[in-house]
Amino acid sequence: VAEAHDSLQKALKDHSKSVRCIAAEALGKYGDQQDVENAVDTLISLSDQKKEGVYVAMLALNGLDKLGSEKVARVQDQIAKLPLKNNQLDRRLQSYVPRLIERLQEQHKVD
């Protein structure tokens, strides 16, 4: 990641939301504290399924999950406010995001 650091930072502003999610996950896992903060901010901003769509939200929420409790702690309140339902989705897809949000809330509790 060190060799690709500048490219990953640039990718956080890419037009593709998927590219931003992947870059944020890499920087969040392997970057310095500032990279982690930027990564978490990027991922939480892409986690609303009503604004960003279910696939982007799933990618962003999975990215947050992979970063771990310590890194995700500061956005727990924002995670709790994410919409759980999107009735415009095919019924099959409606449970994916709520399960990820529930996992983030349960697995990454900060006591």
C-alpha cells in the first residue's frame, strides 16, 4: 500500500463510488491515522442505501466492517441512523443492508 499511497488517496475522489470504497478500505486497513479518518469518512458517506444504492452501500458497510471496532467507533452514531429499509428495492435485496448494519452495531460495540 505504501507504494500505491498517492494513487489510493487520489482514488478516494474517483467518479466511481466502487473505486472510492475499495480505496478507502485499503487506506483504512494499512494507512496512517489521517488515512484511516479519511477512509472511514468516505465509507460512511457511501453507506446510505437510499442515496447511494444497495450495492454501493453494501460495499461501503463491508469495508467499515473489515476496518474493525477501534476505527469504526467514531461513526457508530451515524451507522445507527442509516435507513434500514428501501422499499424501492427488489424484495430479495431488502435484507442485505439491514443485516450489515446490525453486524456493525453488534460486532463493533465500544463499551
